[in-house]
Amino acid sequence: MFDSRFLTGALPLLFLILAASGAAAQDLKSPNGRLSLTFALTADGEPTYELSFAGRPVIRRSKLGLVLKDRPPLTSALVAADVKETAKDETWETVWGEERRVRNNYRELAVTLEQRAAAAGAQKTTVVVRFRLFDDGLGFRYEFPGQEALRHFTVTDERTEFRLAGDHKAFWIPGDFDTNEYFYSTTRLSEVDAERGKQSQEISTRTFFSANLVQTPLMMKTDDGLYVNIHEAALVDYPAMLLAVDKPAHALTSALAPDPIGNKAYLQAPARTPWRTVVVSDRAADILASRLILNLNEPSKLADVSWIRPMKYVGIWWEMHVGKATWNYADNVTVRLGETDWNSLKPNGKHGATTANTKRYIDFAARHGFQGVLVEGWNVGWEDWFGNYKEEVFDFVTPYPDFNVEELHAYAASKGVKLIMHHETSSSVTNYERRMDEAYQFMKRHGYDAVKTGYVGRIIPRGEWHDGQWMVN
């Protein structure tokens, strides 16, 4: 998949043993020289970084670090045991997207930090902070090499800061570990009020955490015309990052979704966090055009990607949102999987996923060049799960009486249109995982090779959040 055109060798290795009282600053410039990064340790051994764009401050000196359970925090009392600087310039080919070829051009600084001291007989914990500086922004993450002092460990907090250069205009939504479906507000950072921002929203599952918590990506504009976007990349085996706003300081701090007992992440070395990203430009369009996050995501591990094909599709779902039809077949029914006699129920007359209605959509798709039809509400169980926090809701293989799977399979094939499966897990994720094999076998038997999954509702196992490590995985 990769076509390396401009791969450079590593720059000369810098190996530095730095005094415990602090560290000489390490500077890094982007390939075109416009962005500048400075890393330094304070006299207390606190790791910090700064970022500027063409001489204009973007991120003022900000602290880095993680807090681990039952271990000294990796926020201070650290020394730099090793510093490496490298560079890469390559071009790679995408599977699909807006551009076929993407350039990945950056300078990298990897700083190996270790604790100044450890208890008698104990080994020091080592963490690497890796920075990649592109022409359009910065990515950095924490890495834990394999080490005797750290095998299985628990992250209880992340202390990544983004201390901004002013009270920027911000385009934000309230921070909520269960949803991103809020309307955006545009205010100064000092005016962020998530309590106000969450009012009058038609969102099924939401939880208010703090008036100062906002979602990523967070888009901002400075008074002198810089555009700054803070987000993350390669979110794998870790909670999603929200941001806590310190209004007087114009500063942001990472905020991670906890698990039911308050921990943030369970890791096993070697391990690494997602990249924290800062995209910056003096042109708004550059933020949208940036490929920084795409470049920081891991390359595809699939040798054969020929089966991945984008398509245009229509579907039975929007008419339910506007009240013209319903997902459920009957009204006022208490559902018990495997026990309810669906043929004996009185239909409500508004069910959207009927054989006749689906054929109408298939005809429309064939007539107007759409390759697929997505159907929501075809399977039994929609009657009483919503808001009831039920564990066993759907089996993903039993259609309602008015939805003929085999007839629609043949009809869609005759029209050259694919049917797209819909699995609403109802956020009963453990139930879905138990039934996935049978559900996918059902799909293959009936001509479905694509599926849309949904996670509406409060997560089961109870106490998990949509943005937590367990749900990310």
C-alpha cells in the first residue's frame, strides 16, 4: 500500500544525560520551518512543551504527564535519559477518499524520560514522549517501552495541557462521554458554559459532567487570524479525550472517560496512548484540508483491500425521525426475546420497514443510480427497549411479520441493488457480541455484505461510557 518516494535516513542521534535540576531545551522545526516546537524539563523535572507558528505563539509552555495507579506520577521528578531526532518524507496510497496519494512529511523528536529515583530495590519507570511536527501541526503521544518495572498498569489520569495564547473564539459543544450530538456554540473560551450549551437538545442519552468540559475536536480562531484545532489520532485501546477549560488561564487539560470504578485505562507494556493533535494555520481552509490526523493513524494491516468499496445509498430511517413511520411494528407491547408471539400482535399501521415500502426504495435506488438500500426497524424488539436499559433486546435474525427477507433478497438482486443490514445494539453491547456470529451468518445467507451498527442508549455493561476504553475497543 505504501509508496515511499522521499524517505530520509535518521538524523544524527542525540544522546544526552541531563542534569536532574532541569534540562536544556530541545527545539524542533517543521519541514518548511514555519512551526517550532520546544521541549524542556522544569527544575522540578516536569515535562513541558511550547508551539509557535511563524513566530506567533500557539501553545504556551504546557505541562505533560500521566498518573498511574499505585506508582509515582509521571508528571514531575523526571530526567531525560535519551533524545532522538529523526525525519520522514514519504507518499502513500489510500484505499479510498478525497485524495489517492497522501504525503507524510514530518520531523520527529523522541524524549525518553525516567524517574529520578525509585524506592530501594525498585526499578525506575520509563516513558517516551514522541513529537511529530508537520507543516500544518503537531502530534505527540506517550509510549511505554517493555520494561521490568512496568508490565500491567492502570492509568488513573492524564495531565496533558494546552495553554493557549489568548482568549480565542471557540466553536464548541458540551463535553459528554456519551454523545457528540449537540448544537455548536460560538463564544470566547472564557464564556464556555456547557450547561447553557446542552439545553433544548433532542438527544436520547446524555450526561452533564461540568460546565467547563468541551468535546474534541475543538476549533478556535485567534484575534490575529490563526486557526487552531485540537483533537486526537490513532484512538486505540484508550478512552476518547475531552477537554476541561480553565477560563482565567485560557488553558485546556485532557479529560478521559472513566470506567465504573473510576480508572481511565488498563495497559500492558509495550503500550502507547493516542496522539494528541494541534492543527494550525493562518488559512481556515488548511484545517479542513489537513491530512495530519490521517498520517498519524496506523497504516492498514489488510493485505487485500479490494472488497472495500464506497457506495451511495438511500434508506428507510429518516421517515421515522420525522414521525411519518416507526421502527416498531406494534405499540404498547412488552417484549421478551424468544417468547413474544409477533404474529398475534396488532400492527400499528405506521411501521416503516415493510416489504412493500422496501421495494419502493429499491425501485427508487435502481432508477436513480444508488447502489444500496439501508433498512432500519426490520427486526423484532423495537417496542419497549428505548430508555428501559434492557440487556436482551434484539437477536438480529428475526424479522417482523411484514418484512419478507427472502422475497426482498431476490427483488433487490433483480434490480441490481444491495440491501444494507442494520444492527441497533441498543447499547447492550454484551448481548450483541454474543449474537454477532449468528447475525453475520444470517446476513450472508440473505445477500447482505454491509452493516450499519448503532449504539443508542446507556451502555451495558452498566457504568461504561460510549467514550471509555472498553467501548472504544
